[in-house]
Amino acid sequence: MIYKKLLAVQKEIKGLGKDATSGSGNFGYKYVTGSKVLEAIKPILNEQGLILKQEIVKVENERIDYTTKNGSKSEMLYKVWQKFTWIDTETGEKDENEFYAAGQNDWEKGLGSALTYAERYFLLKYFHIATDEDDIDNSQRKAEEQKKAVEEENKRKDAAVKFITEFVGNDMDKFEKVLGHMNKTFKTNHTGFNQFNLEDLEHYIKALEKKGGK
């Protein structure tokens, strides 16, 4: 009985167009919002007498640190194992399904992102709901892209530190002069070049190159 009702839901949903955009440029992508999915499915579930219970089975989290043009930033990546259970309110029949999702956001918001993402994509995948473009794994893609961005920024920072270090050489007087000038320029009190953020390092390098390294 419960599977006949679930099939009836699937027959009613023809497809959903993606209605929101996240990111921009090469990192931008479209996706179907949770509100649009629920708006399409909830009336049919009510008609069939079906409810969906979402339970957390296991949670793991990891702190993700990265650098932006405005400085350092930290977020929490939540990995959440869940169980979605369909319940037929007329017969009490159940259909249990395991589902995994990850969410990254400002600290405790990461858990909410994982739960919201899981509900949306569980419904899309369970009922084989077509979207107007290939689905993109929202939270996991964000984590992967940020990891790549962090790696790229670290490479750029290492190169910048190496440039200034080689410019100074083994001359301690020159080291102290350059370090002091950088601290004064950027209103910092660092004791080494690697303590400056990438934006300041590259800004200073451009100034050195403009002056011809003098």
C-alpha cells in the first residue's frame, strides 16, 4: 500500500526548474531550492496521507580554515548520516532509507545546511525528479572548491614570501628595514614576512617591482 502511494507521488511530479543561484563566475551554479521542492511535493503527500521523518544517525565535524581578501575565516564542515522514513498514516507501514549529506557554514549553521540539503536532495533523488540541468552537490562542492581555493592561496603566499625573502637576502639590516616598512604600511606588528596576509604581501611586491627593487 505505501509503495503504491509513493508511486502516485512520483507520477504527479514531472520536473522542477532550478530557481536559485549560488556563487558567481566560474564558481557559480544553479540549484533547486528546498522551498520549491516542498511546495511541489507537500500537497501530494498530504493527499496520499504520507509523512516523512528525518533522523540524525551520526555526526562528524571538521574545522575548515581558509583565507579571503578580507583576512582569515573559519567554518565548520558537518558530515551527517541520516535516516529518512516514509510513514503511511492509514496503515502504519514504513519505508526506511539511509542518506548522507555534508554542510559547511559558520559554525553551528553547518549542521542546519547539511539537514536542509539532505531533505531537498533526498526528495529529488527518491522520486527521480528531473531538473533543467545536472544536479550539483551544493555543500560538498562548496567544501571542495574552498579547499582548492585555500591551496591556491597558500601557493601564492609561499611564492610571495619567497620573493621578499630573496629580495632581502642575508642582509639583516635590510630585513629589519623592509619588515619595519611593511608593518608601518599595513599597520601591523609582525616579526616575519609569513605573518602578513596574501593581499598585503602581493601589494608590497607590486610596489617593489614598480620601484625596480630599489
